Amino acid sequence: MSMNQSNNQIIKKNLLIICRGAGDLATGIIHRLHRAGHRVIALETDYPAAIRRQVSFCEAVYDGSAAVEGVTARLVPALADAETDTETDSGINDTPAAHIASEKWDSSAIEAVLEAGEVPLLIDPKGESIALLKPDVVVDAIIAKKNLGTTINMAPLVIGVGPSFTAGRDVHLVIESMRGHNLARIITDGMAQPNTGVPGNIAGFTSERVIHAPAAGYIHDVRKIGDIVQKGDEIARIYPDKESYDNALSEYVPVNATITGIIRGLIREGYYFREGFKIADIDPRESELTNCFTISDKARSIAGSVLEAVSAFEHGVKIY
């Protein structure tokens, strides 16, 4: 299968798959598809708010590249960058990251990353590159509270992960993201289970292992991912504005560990958020340090079902 590169389209070898989102769950999907030999392109927002940053390809937005378990995602800039004041899901509109206004990307730059055996990552929160690149498959793994624009006509196969989609209407297939007996089940008609707002149970802890911001502001990380902390330990500080953030003597709101365990996730240094925003995750199992740096069981389960759906599509097996 091939495409005419002169028309600003890239050559297809195996399937070309675009994944909307590159957080920890999406990274598990991207990683699995890439390892299975598919050419995968990731799309992200301009200022991602991953908590499990060590296993999230979206960190390439900030650092230019991000490696997870032997696979590297590399940022491919748009042809023209422009500062905007578009508000993101975090409520920020004055971030230091460049906001991307261009609707077009250089297909040769994307092709070069693919040929290097890496995953191109585009800053494209609206999915504008999908029409340009014409993928065989689109996977929406943003895990948002609502569908952020994915439609069933974006590709021959469109897969939605989580409760924001209806199979047969928004997407062809839905993958269940709720922990439990039906986790990663492929849904051909209807929706996944609604989000309960309660994190999965780990060693008897649910909501208490996830930390939400006690105030709005800019975060300064006192501890780092992988650190063992005791309940009540200070793990971060929230400063009300940029001036305060740069002044060590300024007043701040402390962020304390809610349970004893390992910091599995912690939002990026300097990130701005509103009160109540999810900013950290503690694993109560102190012996599970490697879990901070490897793809989770949940992400791998979901990724396996996405790969199953893609393989069926690739071989002409109709499952919807």
C-alpha cells in the first residue's frame, strides 16, 4: 500500500494509525501498535497534563522526545508556529509552551521519524492533521469527559477508548476502560461504562491515593516520581502566580501525601492548574517501584484489544 508523497501524503507500510492522545493509557496503545509493526502517529494538545509522566509519550511536547520501554516518540513541529491565547482543559491561557496555529505539517518530516523507527508526535488537539494524512485507523485515547471531535468518518476504522463514544455512531468500536470484569472488552454497539470518578482499587486504596490541587496556581515539585513518602509528607508547593513562583520567600500552599507509598505520578514542574485539578498519584505498594516507569496492566489490556481490532480490520475480519 502506498501514497503519493508529492501530494503531501506519506508512504504507507503496513497500516498507518493515528492515535489521538499520548497520556499513559494512550502510550500503552501506541507502544503495542508500534511493536506490532504498525506505523503510528500520536496527536497531543499543546500543554499536556500527564501525571504518570515517566510512561507518557506526551512529554515529547516539552522535551522534544520521550522514550517509554524502548520506544521513542519524537515531536514534529508544524510548518508555522504561532502564539495564541487559546484556553486548554487545565484553564491555562498564558503558558510558556508554543501554541500551534498551523493546519499543515511537513509529511517528509513525519516520514523521516517513521523511517527512523520512532513515533512522530504532532501538537494537534483538534485532529486537523487526520484529513491531511489519511490514516487507515484512528484511535481516540484522550480519555476526556466528552468526545473532543472524533467522528466515524475520520478513517476506515475508528476506535474510541472509554465512555465518551457510542459504537456505530461516533466510532466503529469502543474499548471498555473501566477496571473490572469487562476491562478492555470490545464493544460493537453502544457505550462503555460511565466514569464513576472513583480511581481503581490498589491495595485497598481508591480515592485517597489520588491527589487533587488544594488551590489554583503554579506547582513546584518538592519530591519526584519514584520517591517513597509517608502520609503527611510535603511533596509539592503551589504558588499563586509566576512572580511568587520565582521567589523562594513567597507564600505557597503545600501539597501533602495523602497516604504512605511511592509517588507514581506527579504533574510537571511549573504547570498551572485550577483548584481541584488532578496533580499526583501515590501507589501504596512500596515494593512496586518499577511500576512508576513501566506501562500499567490497564494500559496493556486496553492496548491488546485495540491491536485485536486493528488486526481483524487488517485481515478483513468484520467484527462490527
